[in-house]
Amino acid sequence: MTTFAWKSLKTRASAAASATALASTMAVAATGASAMLPFATAQAQSAATARGLPDFTDLVDQVGPSVVNIRTLEKVAPGDDSLGVDEDMLEFFRRFGLPMPNMPRRSPRQSPPSEEEQPRGVGSGFILTPDGYVMTNAHVVEGADEVIVTLTDKREFKAKIVGSDKRTDVAVVKIDAKGLPAVRIGDVNRLKVGEWVMAIGSPFGLENSVTAGIVSAKQRDTGDYLPFIQTDVAINPGNSGGPLINMRGEVVGINSQIYSRSGGFMGISFAIPVDEAIRVSDQLRATGKVTRGRIGVQIGPVTKEIAESIGLGKAQGALVSAVEPDSPAAKAGVEAGDVITKFDGKPIDKVSDLPRMVGNTKPGTHSTLSVLRRGKNKDLNLVIAEVEPDDAAKAKAPGSKSSPQGTIINKPLGLTLGELTAAQRKELAIKGGVRVVAATDAAARAGLREGDVILQLANVEVTDLKSFEAAWAKADKAKPVNVLVRRGEWAQYVLIRPAR
């Protein structure tokens, strides 16, 4: 079976040695194929090349000195027998260009060495400011005990990690140097699909390698906080943290990931938009960490079918599946089943837009959410809270399964329903609803099960069995009926196709 994997682009430091050995065995064969073409054809091709293909030489001269190689080292504890590897095995890794084991190079016969720093990995970066601030990827410096920055003039500096942010994969390090050639930052909004771009980095440890291609797409969703730039620029392990450069010599992105079946470049690579990276780097330089906003909701996408059934028109917005107790959203009155359509007046086209907008908002800011609730639009005011490190919502246990107070059976929907007790409502922090005692036929096919709580039916709020029957009486039985279902701390819409 073929598997697809997202690959970060940091390579082991010793991969540089294997790449050098590989380069020494390569032969370059020149062909005379162009000489076999008719003169007029060759001349036309030459003219087309001159007109259509860009020349990157000036860009390399301009930006190349601003790109750095980054090596990381880590300390190896003495006496760890699991770190031993014999020389034959090391030679195997060298010969076939495989990443070297992350361990000291000693044979089992040797005594354990004293604690020392061993090569850990190789990446790239670029100079942000003349006084020595360098930007790279967080995964390049993660876990490093020492970071070495090498300039194009071969000067080496020990760098201090100013800060890193795993969510965006951005890091800033500082070297003690002055008068460095800093890059120019470009405007990502001006970047167009099909535009030529260039990358400089250290693939497999080969410093200052230049590759080029075009922008394949923008706003690719591969992370919670980042809409990536997709390109077909050749990017390989070791390019991590290097700049993506437009034809004006401006940095528009940081090369970060590849999409690959094999682990190597396959024509699809991704770069962090530089405007997002600069926003993060400014905070890292100021405080050493990144502060993000939160409102305390769990969200999911809005499908076309759900959008049509609730009167939204088209699939957009973020569907609230759960609201954290005492969160800004809870205090503002946000409810499970709401569809958030705007944040501070800006439309939420897809579900990933909301965490980015909220995350980029300073904690303490007064903001407005526009939500669609049971077919009506509402504006809710809230105050943005701060994301805590490793903050995660803790799921609570589902409500009690005590016997319901009275039941009804809806055969077309395949539901047996009961009233919620006061204790169940309090435990789930809801004002009303009805509990699913049994789900068969249409309801079972839609995924409902015993213990679920129905909060809405056909865009009408359900508070008890009586309101459920009233909503069902008004529903169009010829069409699928949307039902807002609460399961534990989560809520989602499901479509039930009534039996006829």
C-alpha cells in the first residue's frame, strides 16, 4: 500500500558527508542534441527561452549572502549502552545516503565516552536584521543543545535560541554579529499563482543550493494557524527554514514541508507565508513566546447538505460542536449548534479561518461573533482570552442513564425519546432537550444512539418532548430532517431521512 506523509525538511548532519561522497561519483554527460536541430528551429527555441524563462543570477547574488546554514548539536549522556553502533553499520548508512543514527560513533568494544556534543541535524535560515537575528523553522532547532550558524563567507557563530513556536513552525535565533546582509520582506498579498519563485538552502547539507519553480497554490490548509504557499520548487531535507524568494528579491515564505510518498521531493512543497512568520517572530523577539487568543469553542466544518437544511445557503462558517464552561464564548451566549459566520465583521469562509483570526487577536480584545442560530442571525460580544500552554478541553462523562420521565416513539425517524432529568440538564449545562432512549431504522442509519440528546429538530429548538412533537409536526417529511445532537460534550448536525 502506498502511504502519503507530511515530511519536515531537516536532515541529519552527517547526510552532508554522504551527499559529498555521492557527488564525487557522479559524471556529467554533455549531449549534442541541440546541434541536430535545424538552425531555424534552434534559433526559435533560443528566442523563446530568452523571452519566457527568467534569469535568477541577479537574485542569487542579491539574496544569497543573507541565507545561512544551521547545524544543531545535542549532548550525549555517558554510559548509555543503547547508543553504541559499530563502524560497519555506520558505513552502511553512509553508502546508501540514509540519515545517520542519532548516536555517538563508537563500537561496542569501546568504553563509554564522557558527555559530549554530537551532530544532530542540518537546516537553513535567513538573516532578518543586520544585528544578527536569524529566522528558521522550529523543528530545525527543537531539542538542540547548541546551534551553529554558518554564513556564506564561512564564518561560524554559536547562536542563542530566542524563541520558537511549534504551532507555526517558526523560530528565531541570535548570533553576535553586526553589519549582516538582511533580507527584504515581500508582500504575500501580491504573490500570484503561477509566479516564479526561488529557494536557497542546504538540502542534504549542500550549502547555498538554489532551486526554482512557480507558485502552485495559495492558502493551502495544512495547519491550524497557517495557510501555506504551495510551490513546485525542489525542496528536500535540509531546506527547512530557508527563504522562498520572489522575482523582486523579496522573501515571501519559509520553506517548511513537502508532500511525499517516498520521503524525497515529488513536485509539491509548502512554505510558511512570511507575513505570518514575521508576526510570530516579532513576539518571539519581544517576549520569547507567542501569545494567542481563544474563545473556548470546539468547531467543525459545515457541509453542503447541512448548510442547505439550516438555511445558510452555501457551505461556509464554523459549526460549534461544544462550548467550554466559563469560556468567553459561553459567557457571550454561544451555543452548540451555532454556525459562526463572521468574526469582527470578517467572513468565515472555511472552518480553519476562525482559529487563525482568533489566534491572531490580542487577549483582552473586545470582539464580535456573528452566528446563525435556528435560521436567524445574531451578533454576540465577547472578550478574547489567552491560550494557555498545552491547553486542551477535557471531555466530561455523558449524562446519567437513569430512567426517563415518560417516553414517545417516532416511527418515521426511528426514535424513542424521553425527558431529561434536572440533574442531566445541569450536568450537560443545557437548558433543555430530549434524550434518545433507542435509535433504530432511519435514526440508527444516521448514526444516533442511546444516550444522545436532541437539541434541535428542523431548525426549531427542542426543550422537551412536547416541543419535539411540535417541531416534527411542522417539518417537511418529504426531505431529510436536520437534527442537532449532543453526545457528551460534543454537538453536531445529522440528517435523518424519514421512513415513508
